[in-house]
Amino acid sequence: MEDTQAVAKKEQPTKKSVRITGSEAVVKCLLEEGVDIIYGYPGGAIMPVYDELYKYQTQLHHVLTRHEQGATHAAQGYARISGKVGVAMATSGPGATNLITGIADAQIDSTPLVCITGQVGSHLLGSDAFQETDIIGISTPVTKWNHQVTKASEIPEVIAKAFYIAKSGRPGPVLIDITKNAQFEEFDFSYEKCTSIRSYKPVPEVQTSKVQEAADIINAAKKPLIVWGQGVILGEAEAELKAVMEKAGIPSAWTILGASAIPTSHPLNVGMVGMHGNYAPNKLTNECDVLIAIGMRFDDRVTGNLETYAKQAKVIHFEIDPAEVDKNVKTDVAVLGDAKTSLSALLPLLNENSHDSWLNEFKKLYQVEFEQVIKNDLNPTKEGLTMGEVLKKINEESKGQAAIVSDVGQHQMIACRYAEFNQTKSNITSGGLGTMGFALPAAIGAKMAAPERDVVAIIGDGGYQMTIQELGTIFQTRVPVKIVVLNNDFLGMVRQWQQLFFDKRYASTELINPDFVQIAKGYHIEAKRVSKREELDEAIKEMMASESAYFLEVCVEKEDNVFPMIPTGASVSDIRLS
Amino acid sequence: MDTEKELYTVSIYTENNVGLLNRISAIFQRRKINIESIASSASEIHGVFRWTIVVVVTEEQIKKIIGQIEKQVEVIKAYYHRDEDIIYQESCLFKIKSDLLFDEPQIQNIIKEGNVNIVTVNKVFFVLEKSGRRHEINELYNELSPFGIMQFVRSGRIAVTKQEMKISEMLVAFNN
């Protein structure tokens, strides 16, 4: 009797705090944050944490990628499809530096990531110890926040902050560097989630007066145009955007990262803006009277020459990040705040409206684009296969339900132009940084986060070979991703520029490629190659029906170009169709 | 109008954390902007650091830079000012051979008339200190240099604003 009482008394404080090592604390913190999968690669300085991951493997699944860059991209794919924070882990030195490309990609594309790196013992810091690198210094310009931990007792608070910062406001990557001694040390562990930081205000308050100003301008507009970006997806404001579009009858276009927030088939969805976007929304950007930008940042690939971008229009900018307002395009009204809150506030202030003749201008220009570009991309009459017809077949087979993960280059533009989206968070691509090699590992992460969805990676033959080793991860984890390599034996987008702007001097853009099917088969992945139109249908059916991972190489026309195109430095009005 | 470069003094209130200097200077470095001077110290609020950075840029640039600085998680608030909005000073030290203090009576006049402090004197050298505007320090330098200066150093600008900054209230508001 006395004994049990004593035990009960003893147990009470342990509920609040238990004495554990720093490395066990890392794992416990991740579990507290609801993490179920992490991507990483072990090494000397992170071994204590891996030892704990071994013990906790039934609760926290660690996926061994074949390169640390793959770990960050997989974590990005995981985050982009789920809206949750992706987690990547690596050792010190080269392990940590290999994360940088993925971190930079996540920073520019606002993807919530927590990266944990091991570091040499704190007594060795600055001594050029084995596998020591100043990863805090290196990662500073490409992280939303970073921090080095040298004592075990700091771990819970720092990891809690990391998750809060990564996910809140405009999301981004965070890096935590933990010295080896901090992993070994014991301390009294307890965990408390972070809900505020005094110097950090992630979401500005929506100002009612600004919303009213915006509504007044929109209500008076004759030719309004919405351009939405990823802010709508990150802010989970898809329904609010749809309601605003429909109530005010506004033609609406999207940036590459905004794709899939509104279904492709929506009558007010007028396509993609930007360098290889659709003809109508680019042209008509310079004819609208009110440009309503929602959760987008006027990237140079969207605006073309700023001197001739939407100068005739009043510009309204709905934006969570105050630093984006007036950064590239001067706004008439800026509504700060998250898209969900501000669009909800806007909706009741809008008049029900329609702009049929204005919408007709989009339809007319779509017809022009269809005749000169789309028709030949989707229903080609020439012999060689086009990338567009591959996308069309995938659309047919997936009924627009697949998540499309694209790499960077011509195939990416084709994928984003022609993929049909029926649900949000379905377009996963490297937009801002343009990271070749992104798609294969990102598809792994996406499929693991959303096993119920079809995940199709669309990759060029160049980018594929930048992270091709992740086929090993696919083989080992049996993650059933579909991989489509659109092979033109060229670095196609660079070649296109060489053709258009460098008199066809194809400097280092032709690729002598290996037998991709054999390579996939070497990893025991089902694989097929097609090069004839009559084989395509069947191959895509087979791929989509497959229960396991599947590799499909489609040999496409070698020197096809992606149009429309706004040449660098040109105006959106000067978009070319050929 | 926005394209003319001017001298701006930037005041930044931050948490006191390792690495923040790197994070802030990277914002200038990335845009290839030379930092004319930088000073960091405690501020009027316990535990809050204050940075004073001087740069020559256009107003459009400085506005965007302030946005990028304020975006940093550990930055509480950043401001930019023109010279007329602030009270500012720099400080300098001169190390000069002690013989000159006795051999060159002119030096004693310079010290008296220029509001210069003698920090220390020993057999070998003496050290002068002056705080003031840049041009005053330059004048003093020009006056002393004919006699031979063993060492000279000048600090970055420090400044307080004429207007109130209300950082404490801001911190309270953030916490709520």
C-alpha cells in the first residue's frame, strides 16, 4: 500500500518532466508535433538521434533517401500535398550542405520545413573538426529562421519554435543544428508547443477599411482580373476565392504555384499567367481596369517587364507578407492578412455581378491560342510525340484527380499548362528556385503523405538524372509513385532559348542518355519505353492501373518548343505564339 | 525622384541572439549595398538590442530593405531616418607621441578649442577622444595629422530619433 503510493507520488512529476538524453528529446519533440514521417541520411554527428529513431521506429517512420538533397525535396513534396510541416534530417558537414538546395527551394516557394542537422561537439566548434561546417552561416540567407543548439536543455523550446515558425504566417524552412554533446547530454524533458514569439507577428490583422476600399474598386470595375497564387493554397482559402470569383463574376488566372486551387474546368478559370502561361490572361493583364492579386508576389516570370505591366489598372494586393507589398508592383490598395480571413471579409461587400463581354475576350484569345498552339500540342498530326499529348492521356486516365509533380524545364511548363486539376494541392513543382532534380524525390514525399492519391511525376531527361539515385528510395520503401520521363535527349528549355536567342548554338544541351528502362529495372521498378503514338494510350493505362511504382519513358520530339512565350524583359502584351 | 541615392540611418530593435548580425548584413550584401557603418548595443529596453546602420541608397531601396529586415523572426522593429530626424554622433580616438604635447603648443590649443578629451597620458604616447559629427572629426584629423598620428580610429554612427519609437508598447502588443 505504502509502496504504490510512493510510486504514484514519484510518477507525478515524471509526467511533466522525464530525464532523457538530448537525442531522445529530439524524437519526442517530433512526435509531440505530430510528425509521422521524416526524410534523412545518417552520419557521424547525428548518430545519437538515429539510435533513438531506431528505438522509436514504430512511431516515427524514417525514410532513408539516397542523398540529402532528396531528403529535403521529399519533405517538400510531403508538405506541399498535405499542408503539414516536412521534416528532413542530416549529419554535419557535407550532409548539412547537401540540404541547402532544398532549403533554398522551400524558402522561395514558402514551403514549411524543419531541417535538423547534427554538428560536431561544441568544444570543437570553429576548429575545422572532421565534418564541421558553419551550416548556420551557410543557411542563414535561405532560411526563415535557424538556430544552433549546444545544450540538451535547449532542444524542446527550440524545436517547438522551429515548427511554429515554419508553419505560421508565410511558411518557410527552418534549420536546427544540434551539437553532438547536446545529443548525448541528459536533462529533464518536458514539452510545450510554441504559440507566440514576441518579436514575430506572422499574420497581420486584416484592416476593415482596406477591405472596403478594395470592395468599392472591385464593385466599380468593368474589366476586373484576379491573379491568385500559392497564398490561396497555403491559407486554405480555396472556397473563399471561389465564392469571390463567382459572386463578382471575375475572370481569374493563376501563377504556377497557385495551380489547382480552383478546378481547371471552372468557367471563370482563364488559365496561367507568366512566361509560358496562357495567351489570354497575359495579354489581358494589360487591358483590365482592376488587377486583384491574391497571395502572389509578382515574380518576374509572371510580370515580364515591370515598366509595361498593368500600368492601366488599379492594383489591389491581398497579401500576408508586408514585405511583398509594393516590392515589384505598386499597389493602389494593399489588404494585409491571410487570404482566408481577408477574402471572407471581402465577400459580403461585393455586389453580385457578371462581366460576360469581358470574359468573352478571354474566350476569343483562348481560341487564338488553341488554333496556333494547343491544338498541335494535344492533338498533333506530325509523327513525333508531343509532351502535351502525354499530359492529355494522363488527364483522361486519372480523370483529373492525380497530383502532378513536375521538375523544371519544358515538361514542367507543359505539365502546368495542360494538367487538369480537380482538387487543390495537386500541382507540386519547383517554381521560384527552378530546381532541376526536384520532382523524383518530391513525388516520394507527396505519395507518402497522401497514399490515397495518384501521384505522377513528370520529369525531363536532364532533371531526372540529377536525383536519379532516389529510385533506390522508391525500391526500398516500395512507394507506388508513377514516374514519367519525357525524353527529348536535350536540356529542352535551354535548347529552346539557344534556338530562339543564340542562333541555334546548342552549347552543352544535347544529352547522350543511358537506357532509362534498364536503370529502373535495375531497381526492380516496372518500366516501359514508348516512342510511337499508338503505344502511348496503352502504356499510360498500364501505368495508372499499376499498384506499384512504375516508370514510363516517353520519347518525344527532340526539338519542340513551348509556346506561348514572353521573352525575358518583354511586356506581357508581347507574348509570342510562335 | 525615388532614384536619387541618399544617406539613411537605419535603427533596428532585435532580440539579442547569435547570428543576427549575419542575417541582417546578408540582406544588404545580397543587394550589393555597402554598409557605411554599423553599431550595436543594448537599448532602453532590457534584453533588447539596438542596431544603427548607415547606408547610401534610394528611398525605394531602403523601404524594401526595411521590409526584409522586419520580416526576420527576431527583429522587433526597424526604421529608417534622414539626418534631420535624428540626433547622431560618432566617436574617435587619436594616439599621438607624448613629446608633441610639450614640443608643439599648437596641440594644446587644438585640444582646448575642439572640445577634445585627453583619455590617458604616459611617457610614450597620449590618447585623445572626441565625439561629434563626421565633419568635426575630420577637421580634428586634419589639424592633428601634420604633427603625426600614431593611430586613429573612428566609431560607427549612433543615433537617437527626435520622435518616439514606442518599442515597449509594441512588445506588449505582440505578446497579446
